Amino acid sequence: MRTVTVVGASLSGMYAARELRAQGFDGRLVIVGDEPHRPYDRPPLSKDFLTGRADEDQLALTDDEERAELDAEWLLGVRARGLDVRGRTVLLDDGRTVSTDGVVIATGAAARRLPGDDLAGVHTLRTLDDARALRAELTRGPRQVVVIGGGFIGAETASSCAALGHDVTVVEAAALPLVPQLGPDMAAVCAALHRRGGTGLVTGTGVESLRGSGAARTHRDSTATSHHGSCAGQGTAEGIASRRTVTGVRLTDGRTLPADVVIVGIGATPNTGWLAGSTLALRDGVLCDDGCATGLPQVVAVGDVARVGGTRAEHWTSATEQPRVAVHNLLAGRTVDTVRSLPYFWSDQYGARIQFAGRRDQADTVCITEGAIEDGAPAEGGFLARYERDGRTTAVLSVDRPRPFMRARRELARDASPVEPAAR
């Protein structure tokens, strides 16, 4: 192959570019990104960046030296709009095309939205620009914040808002947050972190609508930095846009929660629209085999957009581990390697670190092997829990027990014969 194009200047896209060079590809490397920014780390957006403990420079995944070593052609601030497999071409929305011999699809996912979320004061948190806007909103003094969705992004963002002194309520449609990931018993324990952090938690009810009133008057100034640069010191007000401002969240049980700021954290949708008509198999992501191969010659997929071996995992570890296998198979021209890593994720909430590894099933039993749970919440010093089935450990969970957790995680990884899910 003379040219490989990585579509998506994301975490997984950056790791794929690194692997291409590390595995000996010395041809033309093109990296396409729809954001104007160089690749950056997303997990800190909901934590240290939002609270002001980290700046944008600390989010960067590359520096000048590495970019020089990669010797890549960067096409940033432009979206891919199509993939012509027969013509070996990536089509861009600015009219340009990129002729290529191989493609790594790393376009990630986009935050799901709610009807009416165009009100001023309503935010999602997926990109750096999202985080910039939300951080600016949260610096305007104490606010009533409603977070819709109690998953990892929702919980971490709620934790950050509470740390900043805001009045925060989390709304979760399920009976408890994180039940699919942790099971009901451990989900209840981790949900108690909200209470301990001073955050209200409303569960078992959905959102009917967002309420708004008045108009927010926003001055558009040419001194503002755009996607393509800055005209600082030369601007004047160019116009005024008006829109209604959020005032509350109407729940399906009839209640209305007052809100100055609403954060929508209800999951993400894989960015596959640009692949329509490409003959790739698309179903909640790009369908891949266990080696990230898509079934089309010289096309692989990694990260949040990839459904590898039947699973789409929106976790940092998947985004960093899949590219090695994907690039190996891309350069080989066939699947010669498969993803064998143990699922792992972590989350920082209210000063506690939650870590999980393995493949739990609803048939598993859970036992606390270190530390304790007191009054339904993690005791001081946290705990380590093991999920077990038929005398074997299938997964491990810890709160603030990093060293015991890492030992247990290594034990799981050494188990050569994975435990299959129990029959339904």
C-alpha cells in the first residue's frame, strides 16, 4: 500500500496512525478530522478540564516532535462524506477527494440529543468545544444544574458541577444508574456516591420535555476564535441572535425540575452516516470481525464506531488497544490477529475511582473480598468485589482499591479460557 487514510482524528485514530508507523508502513499517511483540533484526550473533559484543574494543552495527545515523526498529512476541520471502495477514494465535504489504498475508520460517535435541546443553557459533553461552552456557563455563579442520564458521562459531569458549588440533580430513566455495567447490587452502591456528594438522584422516570422562556441575547463578535483561526483585537459586534433559555425539565411523572443549566448525557450514536452506500455492514456501528476487519478489502474500523466481534465498546482502553490489531490485519491484507484484551473501564466520581474489568452476567453472584460497604455506600478506603459463576471469577469491581484491583485484573487476564455468558 502506498497510501493509508485514517478517517477520524480521534484517540483511536491517533493510535492507529502510531501503529502504522510502528509496524513499518512508510508510505503516505493521511489523517482526516471533522474537528479543527489536533487529537486530544476526552476523559478529562468531564473532570479536570470542566473544573479548571487542566487546560487545553494538557489534553493534547501529540506534540510537535511526534507529529514530525509521523510525517502525516493532516486534513482537519473537514468531514468525510463518503467512501468509494471501488474507486479507493475518501470523499470530503469540501469537495476534495483522497485517493487511498487502505482506510482506518475511526470516526467515533456523536452525543445523542433531546427534542428542544437547542435552548440556551442546554449542553452535551462530547467534544472540546462542548466542554469549553459548558465550562464558560458554569463560571457565571451558582446554578441549578440538571443532568439527564446517570451513565459515566452524566455521573462524572454531575460530580464536577457539585465540586464547583452548583445545585445538581441527576435524572435517570432506569431504576438505578449503571445497572447494565455493574448489576443491581453494585449499581446501588455506586449510586450512593451521588448522595454522598450532595447531588440529588431522581430515578425510574424519563424526560417529557425541556421548558424554556424569554430570549437569550447573544452578541456575535469577530474577535471570537473560530474553527479556523482568530482575529483578536480587530473585531466588532457583527450581529445579535436571540433564542429561548432553558428554565426547567419536565419529567414523565409530572414533576418539573427547575434548571438554569441542563446537561444531556444519554449516550452516543456511532458516526456511520458518511458510510451509507459504501456496502459496509452497518448496525449500531461498523460491523467487524474479531480482528477489526470490515469484510471490505483494506478497510478496518476501530474505537467507538466499531462493533468488533459483536460488541461496540465506548471505552478508552478499547480505543487504544484495537488499533494495533486492526493495523496488523490491514497491512497483512487479511485477519491474522484478533482482539483478545479483557474489557476494562474506570470512572472518577465525587473523589472516588470506580474500576471494572471482565465480563459479568446477570447470573453472577457478587461478593466483597476486601474493604466494606456501610449504609449502602463504599466505606472509607473503598472495597473490592468479585463477580463469580460456577466457582470462577468472571469480573472484578473496585472503589478506591487500585492495587488489589490491578492484581485481580491480571489474574482475570491470565485465564486462557474465557467464561461464556450463562444461557438465558
